[in-house]
Amino acid sequence: PRTLPACLAAIASAASPPEQVIVVEDPSIRHPALARNAGAATAVGDVLVFVDADVTVHPVAFVRIRARFASDPTLIALFGSYDDSPTARGVVSVTRNLLHHHVHQQAAGPAGTFWAGLGAIRRQSFEDIRGFVVHPIEDIELGMRLTRGGAKIVLDPAIQGTHLKDWNFYSMVRTDLLVRGIPWVRLLLEQRNAANNTNLNLGWSHRLSALACVALVVAALFGYVWVAGVALGVLVLCNFAFYRLLVRREGVLRAVGGVAVHITHLLVAVAAVPLGVFQHLTARRASSVTKGAPPA
């Protein structure tokens, strides 16, 4: 990808850089999980750090990673955050990248998930669980397996990188629905014991924000102005810190566009719930039928 040179340059110029840098560019490897596993298989270090090709790490990222693992022998994995200075300037890109930054900045500490955009894991633990599996959200799935086994995972928002991805409206909706939303719902249903430990995007403020968006749209369609006003007020209260960040970084007019993007993001997340449940139940039914079939 065109962002790879910048990604590698940031790694090379960082303080205390990795002893080994592996770029997986085999065109026959079609899934990020398999690419990461292939890179890990050739790595020699005690700690594996995964960096997406569209992320440029901050100069002190590896210093922070080394220090966290050295100071806590019980730490199995940790991950960081995007910074608040995305390079793509479209409203959709800025909003999505700043939202990721904001959510991770607010959730420092123990985590029940993992993020491979800029995340690290002890090599032995990675090998013990046989790495990533082919899944639409393979890093979250890996984090849930680690947590289920009692592993300690930490989100350290001081470990940051700049996201170089340029989003558009279509790519955002498609990703939020098909690549993230529906697979996430299915994963939570399949691994219900891990659901309570997945503390990103599933807090009560996020759920209330999603309900407020639904109420806002329904009320607006049926002309209930006061209901729409209340719903909008709830949405702003639940996301005041994020919207303030948008205003501070982008100004009022672009922030208004960012709020519209955020509402769309939340509505797509709501739509993913019934679709994910339907796919989960369909898959379970198909599995039951297959298991009950007589032997050939």
C-alpha cells in the first residue's frame, strides 16, 4: 500500500526501535490474520508488536511498550490508540479517526479485547493460543480468547500512532456494518462470557447514544419535534467530550458534519444487531442440522 513507506520510516526513526522489522507482502496471503501469523512465525523477539501498514507510530511508542512489559511480568498484551491528528482531512475520515482516538483515550487500563493496529503481545502467549484465526475482527477475537484464558491485557493510550487511512461515507458504512458490526454481534453471542470484559464501544453511554439516535430519527420522521429535541440532547450529553474534541480540532461547522457522521455510525451499529443475531441463529440451526444428519 502507498502508506507503507511512511509506516516503515516512522518505525525506523522511533526511539528504541524494534530489533527486527518484518513486512509481510506475499500476495497469496489474503487475510490479515494469516499475514500476521506469517510474520510472527519468522520473528525472534520475546514480544511481538503488530503495526498496520497505514499507521505511523509516535517516536516514543516502542520505549513505552518495552517499559510496560519490563515493569509487569504478568502483562500478556497491550495496545494503544490513534492520535488526534489524522492526516486525511475529509469530515468522515476526521470523525472516524478522532472517534477511535477518543474511545481509546477514555478506556485506559484493563481490557478484554485487543487491537492489532498498534498492539503488542508476548511471543510465548501468542504461540500458546496459536495466533490469530481467520475472522472479520481477528484482533478482537484473539483478545477474547486471551481474556478467557485469564491473560492480562491493558490499553495504554500513551502508545500512539497516526492513522493515514482516508475514509469515505460508503467505506465507513460498509465497514461498520459488514466488517465490524455484524461480526462483533456474532462474536459476542458466541462468546457470551467474554462479552462483559469487552469494554470498548459497549459501555452504557454508547448504548444510550445508539438508542437516542433511533429515537431522534423516528421522532423526526413522524414530526415529534420535542421528542427529537430530547433525543438530540441526550446524544450530546452522552458524547459531550467527543463533540468538544471535534469543535476544538475542526471548528463548529465541520463539527456539525462530524456529529451527522457519528449519528450515521451509531445507526449502522444498531442495524448490525438484528442482522448479527439472525446470522448467529441461522448458523446455529445449520450446525444443529449438520450434527444431526445420519452418517453417509
